[in-house]
Amino acid sequence: MSAHRSRFSSRWLAAGGAAVLAGILGVAMLLHDSGAACAAPPGTTQKSGKATFYDLAGTSGNCSLEVPADDLYVALGPSEYSEGASCGAYLDVTGPKGKVRVKVFDSCPECPAGHIDLSRTAFKKIGTEIDGIIPIKYKLVTNPSTPAPISVRIKEGASQYWFAARLDNYGNLLSKVQVAGGGGFKTAYRTDYNYWLIDAGAGPGPFKIKITDVYGNTATVTGIKMSPGTVQKTGTRMTGGSSTVTAAEKAATPSAKATTSAPAKTAKSAAPSASATTVAPLLEATTAPGTTAPATDQPLVDLAAAEPAAATC
């Protein structure tokens, strides 16, 4: 369990949650010991499960992201966290009191598949806090609205000889990140703490970073400096605009048109473990740097073809 988490409320434990917690821990340990847990991010098909809530004791979850301004986030168990492949995506979660959209922000080591751990704020929107655990349905959101354009944070210790960057506000699951910083593009691999690394480095910068999601959408951010520890904001969006934009504003703003090409090759995660983001062949939709992709929660391609594939057990 990560040290920055305060997962279960004392009220829930007092209400009999200790027995449930013991059962959950037992199942999680059994799956871990047996190697039976499959790793794959949540899909766009609605699933049933349970939700608990927790409070952060620090400033960041295992995805290394800043806490969302609306405090609506979720931690996933090892199988759905999928070694960081789910980080930055969004889930629609429906509970007894309604629906809430949450950002994948953290991992929940003791949560089996189907058990998600919400922020207290998110939990209270769809359930009664004193219950501690509630039945829910949840699914992955395709092309979600994001609160801001893509941002990049170069990790402390990075240099021209070792590249490490964290991305945010891309919305969909990512399949590939490529970096050019004084030469041609190099492919990065993803860590379970949601940084993209190139062990041999990508040059001194400034960098161009090309991002590809599992639906074939691409975006390229430019002018990224070798400035470790600083969040660098861009004007480029991967998916829809901020959810605070009104319908009238959306109607008045022309959307960038995606270009269509022949079916792309099967996309694979650049991380050492490729089980998380393998997808069926897709049509490639490219967004020019600094432009806005269609602001919609509807898929750009046929979801029947683009659904992230489940891992093979």
C-alpha cells in the first residue's frame, strides 16, 4: 500500500467494514500469489462493481498527476490500473444517487477487479458517505472533455542523456509517445508511475512530443524545454475542450477536421508490458499541433473496432 493514502474511513470500519476489508485483502493476496489477475484498463462496455472512498494524505497519487481541481478522481486495482496504462483516462461511475465522471489518478493495491476507490468528493455525489461501500456501474469515457490542453512535466534528474516526462490532459488511453529533441523521433516507454522514459535520452531539447491514443488520434506538442520539475502548459488538445465551455461557445468555435488514412497497424503500448493497450486496427485521425480536436464525448472511430483488448490470462 502506498504511504500517501488514507483509504478507508473510520466510520466505514466501525460500521462493519473491517470484515469486508479483510475479505478484500484476502482476495487481493490470493490473486497476487496465484498470478491469476489479468491486467487491462476498464473498457467502454459498462461493468458492475463496488466503490469505496479514500482521502489523500499527500499531494499526488501513483499516476504522478496533480489533484484535479474538482477533486473528482479514482484509484483502480492492479488489474485495471494496468501498470499505469489507465492513468489520465476518465470513467463515468453511476451509483445509488446518480452519476459522476472521475479521472484515473491512483492505484489501489488491495482492490480486486470491479472494486474502485473514489475520492470522498466523488463518492458523496453518487452515494451516502456513512455507507462506506456502494454498488456501482462504471465504464471508460471516449474522447472526454479535459479541463485544459495537454501539459508536460520533465522529471527531476532528467537530462539530454536520460529523458523522463509526464503528460496530462490527453483524455483517452495512450498507446505511444515519441520524442524528438535534437534529432529524429525516439519512442518512449511508460512506467507504472506514469512517466514516459527514454533511457538513452532524447537530446538537449527543446522537444517535440508526439502522442498517440488507442483510437489513433495524434497530437504533437512543441517547444518543451529541458526544465525538470516544471509543469509546461501547451495550447494543444487531444480530445474535447473544457467541460465548462457552454454549448453556444462550442457551436461558435469551428472544430479541427481529422484527416483519414488507410487502416493503421495494430497499436501497442511502448511500455515493456504490452498487455494494457493493444487495440484492433484503427483509422488514423490526426490533429494538427495547437488545434482543437472535435469537442465531443462520442468516439471518432467505431468502438467495436477500437475497444482496448482484454489481456490474455
